Amino acid sequence: MIHGMVDRPLEFTVDELKRFPSVSRIHFIECLGNHSKPEYKTVQETHGLTSCSEWTGVPMSLLLKECGVQKGAAWIVSEGLEEVKGGGSIRLAKAMDDMMVAYGQNGEPLRPQQGFPLRLIVPGFEGVYNTKWLRRVKVVDRYYMTYNDYGHIQKEEEIAAMTVQWGPKSVITFPSGGQQLPGPGVYQITGLAWSGGGKVRKVEISTDGGQTWKEAEIPGEVHSKAHTRFGLNWKWDGQECTLMSRCTDELGQLQPMRSQLAQHFHEPPDYYKTHGVQGTDNMIQPWRVASDGSVHNALV
């Protein structure tokens, strides 16, 4: 159902939705719970709460136009079938941009745990806004407090931006925490990069703890708001070193270090080592390669 500030409140069956023009796009979904902490040892622990799929469905803009959005409307509120009515308030501009009501994932119908028969896809936004088992969308003129509310969306836009749309992010997956290099030699450093702000424009890698950076190679096509593989050939001399990656997206946003975030919010330099990052954590993840080839979380 789509109702609220529309000229024609309408209900759509799945079969009716499939008669609309469809789109298929590759997008990541990432949970707000993806935080890097000193006690996390592997990349699965620091960055494991994300995935990337090809989603197929109907653009939300088409459905809203079919219903006729009224003047003064500024937000939509989604609602799912789960007990908490897992939904959220999303600006109408985002709904008219690239959101979709999806019925397919990776070439097959949504699976039950992915929200069958319908789920909302909100590219680049925190995962919880991608409402599963979607049943209703209400068009409204203001922000509604829902299950996903963090109590500060309207009051502090700077913090709100960190808890809704993901900033540019990357992580080295090899070599990474818990892995072992057999000895000095040539290796390919590889990892994933993504951003809620659009396409990955560039990924840089540092092998000296951020003192110098080299641009990595990005093989294949780059999709907007999707995981992007990068790599760089590296000759390790057997000495202890710290590996980092940083992403720049098509908006020109640069993935920050934790010290930069602490400075921005007037916190002590080591604040985020002990307290973690509030909101969407897109800080640079360092990995320390010891002289014996073992790899460790360098936040420790």
C-alpha cells in the first residue's frame, strides 16, 4: 500500500508490480553494526556485516508518480511485517532518486530471510532502512519517529549524515588480521571499497602506516554504491609494517583516519580506539604485518 499525502492511495499485488518497468542494479547493504574495534582480530569481525547483490524491482519513483504525490510532501515512512514494524523515515528526494521496491535478488525471487516477497532497497543508506517484508509506504510532510529513529535526526544534521548514508569506505582483505605471510616476497594486496555517495573513483594503499600512498588498480566495471575490488602488487622485505587503504568516491569524499574524525569532533586522538565510532564507521582500518609474517589489527 502507498497512502498518505497522495492523490490516489493504491495497493499493489506482486503480480501488478511486475507489470511495471523493472530495473536491475548492483548495490551493497551494510549494517550500522559494522564497527572496527581493537579487540576484533579478523576482517570478518571488523567488516563482515555487509554484502553486495544485484537487486531487481520497480523504481519507487514510478509508484509514487502513479499515486500522485501532493504538494508539501517531504518524507516517506516504510513499514515491514516484522514485529517491530521495521521501517524508517526517508526523505522524499531519496525515494524519487534511486530507491526501489525489489522482488528479485541475484536473478531469483527474494528468499524468505531477505524479505520475500518484497523489500525496500535504499542504495547507500544504513542497512536497516532497506525494509524487509515491505507492506506499506506512507507519504508525509515531516520526519516520523520509528523503530529506526536515533533521536537526533532533525536536531544534528552533521551526526544524522553519519547514521544514514555511508561515507567512502574500504578495507584490505589480504593480507588482513589472522592471516600469515610465509616469508618475504611479492604479494598482491587486495580488498574491497564502496560508498553510499556513488561510485568509487579511486583507492590508495599505504604500506608505511599512512606516510605515503600509491593508487591501486580497480579491475572491471565500477558500479554505483556497490562493492568494488581493488589490488596492488607489493614486495614485502620482511620488516614490520602497517597496511592501510583509503577510498575516494565520485563526490570527492575521502575516507578518513580515526585521528581525523576525533579532531573534527573535538575528541582526544585515541578516543575512538576505546569508545568506537558512533554512527556509520567508515574509518581507515590498519593491519600490522609483523616480521614473522603474522597479520594483526593495528588498532590495538
